[in-house]
Amino acid sequence: MENFKMIAKTFFGFEEILAQELRTLGAQEVEVGTRAVLFKGDKGFMYKANLALRTALKILKPIYYFRVFNEQSLYKGIQGIDWSKYIHENQTFVIDTTVHSDHFKHSQFVAQKTKDAIVDQFRAKTGQRPSVEKDFPDLRINIHIDRDQCTVSLDTSGASLHHRGYRTATNIAPINEVLAAGMLLLSGWDGKSDFLDPMCGSGTLLIEAAMIACNIPANINRKEFAFEKWNDWDNDLFDTVIDSLMKRVKEFHYSIKGYDKAPSAVKKTEDNIINANLEEYITVERQNFFETEKNNSGPLHIVFNPPYGERLDIEMEMFYKNIGDTLKKNYPNTNAWFITANLEALKFVGLKPSRKIKLFNGSLEARLVKYEMYAGSKRTKFQKE
């Protein structure tokens, strides 16, 4: 099978770790962009990328490039593609558009003209036309216009790859699965110590942490990918790719634990863990983090997403002070990471972060911060070394 170019879309701040994921999987000609990583691979690798990548939101397959200045050049460019290669007249499609151009003010207009060009081509050839279906199309087409350059791609993924397939129960504002996986990878989580999420919500960070620790493909529980409806869909190849990925799954010999003070959150987390088939690796307890202490002798890796905004029904200053006090007094020999979009609140933690990484939680600018808790004083640690 021949290699072709693909684009993996991701969140701001995850480009380098996504590139590393792709190299580890075996991608060719990996090139880092902004919120995207370009690479090459064959059809089997396209299947593998969708199944295994933890920090990708979409895998796009570009099929055509042309220059565009107005609606006529857009229409003509889209008609330059033989759409019968990708879809039949009795099938359905949908168009997603991203536009950064002075030539076009509205992405919806670009989608409409693209649709017209495609259906007109079919009508002229066959007298029939495929129809638009937004929710479950046979083909998802991506149009990206940057100034006067138009890239037409097939969306190989379908729904965003953060839809892993294990999360049926959620709390208010659950963390995106791709964001959770990216936070864990940025934190250096490698499954070689005990892990704790002390405010686990619906359990996303716990589940992603277990999947990383065991090298379980991120989207193994997902029900469907867009490429399964394509004309060249190869079920046997897909099964072979899954088998090869599952052979790389490994055992995990530490503990992954979650706390939440809300009984409803504990129940939702337990349900999602069962959906992900990870009950043997993760335990959840109803606990108020501020009343807990470290209960293992070795190193501990903490990653969490503290409540904020409408979820924070307590006073911000005291809440973040309690985070710092609990870590400092009760969690020696711990690397603690958390994300917050409340940048003002970090002042009240009372500890100096050793790292701050700019990310976005939805549309909110956020920081992923790291606090290192030493066993004994920091001075003692360095004297020993």
C-alpha cells in the first residue's frame, strides 16, 4: 500500500507530544504545525492513528489543493475533483469548513458553495445527487481555506476522537478526554509509580492514566470511525491493526486511585471505569482531598482538574490555599499537577510551581502547573544528593 499525507489535529500546546506519539507509532515525515501535525502513512497506518493516538482530535486525509479568490474559483476547484471516487449518488455527505481569508467572510457560505459543486457534478453525470446528512453521513469532507489556499480533505475520524466510547456518565463540565491524555503525557506520567486524582469528577483522568500505563489504544472502546463507510474500507486490515496494537498492551504493577467527596461523582466514575474494562486497575473512594494524606511509601504522581467557575460553590481563595496546604503537609515525595483557568487563584496555593504550561480548556486559557513535594525539606533533599 502506498503512503499518503495526513493531518492530525490537536489542541494548542500538544503539538510536540502528538508528534512524538506519531513517531513512536511509525509515522513517516512527521512535521509539527500549529494545532496540527503533518505526517505520512498508508491505509493501515490511518486506521492505527485513529485507534491509538491519545492527543489527536481528528485525522484528515488531504485529497486536493487549489488557489481560491472568490466563489467562482471555489466552485471550479471543487468540481475539479472526481467525487465518484469517494461517494455514490445514493449516499450522504457533510461539509466542515475552516476559513481564514479576506475572500470569504462566512464559513457557512463556503460549505454551501462546496455542496452545490458536488451535487451539480453528480446531477450532470447521473441525473441523481447525494444528499446532506449532518449526524451520520457516509462521507465527511473538510474544507480549509487559508488566505488564497484551499485544502480539501476527507475526515477519516468522523466525530472528534475525544469521543472514546467509555464515558456514558458525566458531571458538570467534564474534562475533554484528549485534554486529559495530553495533560498526563505532559506531566511525564509513564505508569511507573502510584497515581492519584484527588478530585476525580467522572473519572476521565483516571481512565486515561490507566490506558497510558497499560499501553491500551486510546480509542479501542469507540464504536465507529468515518473510514468504515468509505468505498475502500478493509475490515480484515482493520482487525489486523487492532491485533497488532493489542499485542503491545502491558501489565501495570502500581495503584491508580481516585477521590471525590460527591457520592454521585464516585458512582459515575465507577460506571465509566466498568465501561472501559479497567476495574482491575482503578479504585475510587468517597473522600474530601483536604482531609486525606499520602498512604503509600514510594513516589506518587497526582494529576487533577479542580472545580472552577460555576462548579466552585466555595470561596476561591480558601479553596486554592487548602490545595497548597494539603499537598505541603500531607503529600511528601509527590509530583502534583493540576490545570486551572483561574489564573488569579494560583496566587493562593502558597507554593511555587516548578513548571507552568499554557493550554486551553475549551475556549478558556488555562495553566497546567506542577508542584514538587519533597520528603523532608528541599534543602535536606539536595544535601543528600
